[in-house]
Amino acid sequence: MKQALLVIDVQPSFDPPEWQVQGIAQLASTMLSVATVERHDESVTPFWGQLGWKPAPDDDPLVRTDRLFVKHGYSPPVALIAYLKEEAVGRVLVCGIQADTCCLAAGFMLFDAGLYPTMLQWLTVGSLLDRSANLGAHLWRHHFGAESVIVNEQELPDG
């Protein structure tokens, strides 16, 4: 099954740790890779109105990928799913910022589109509720199956 890497919101507004940026960049160079970047548009998603926070208007991703998709809110844009299907991807390796929110939202969207979402826990950080991503990994296993989380690089299958 062809796989691709999906990098969620690794951008300056979220202050990702350097080890994460470097690890994702290294993996992204080995396979088809796509990224999302969160941009603010209050008319689309009320970040400021409801949460009192918004990403910078000009954030760019900190990891170079084959394709970039701008999103407004938790879920990736529908165009990302269309692109992955055009590329005949079956399994999507997901990493990035907020395992238990934005990454999980991507997982639901991928799953609902008939793809196999798989969280790369060692390259993912959680929300402020759990920066370790353990909560996110638990939610991924619950919603997408026991094999939907890869804990470390040694468990990464060839693809």
C-alpha cells in the first residue's frame, strides 16, 4: 500500500520543538509528503472570537514538503484528500502539532475518506492538555485501531 507523510501545522505560531522539525524534515525527504499550515480568517473559523487566539497571518511551514495546503480550523481542506487519492495513497502517516486536536481531526477526515491514518507519535506533540502526545495516541488507537499509532522510528514500515 502506497503511503505518504502528512505534516500538520508545524509552523512558527505553534512553536514546535527543534527535534520535531528536524525529525519530520528528515522523514519528509524520503517519501511523498504534504503539509498543512493554519491561517487565520475569522469569517471562516472564529479562533479570535471564541478562543482569543489566532495564528499569524503569514506563517509558513517549517518543514519542506512536496505540497502545501492552507487550512482554517482543525480539519485539513478537502483538496488534501483529493490530492492523496490522485496520488493513489492508501496509508497516511500523520505527525505534527496537537495529536489530540488538529492531528486527530485530520485522522477522522482521512478515515472517512477510506484512507488509513497512522499517527507517528515520536514526531507529534499534543495540546497543552498533554504535550507528550500520549492522550492523542490513546484516542487514535480507540478510533482507528490498535495499529494506527507508530511509537518510534524503528517501528516504521517500509512503503
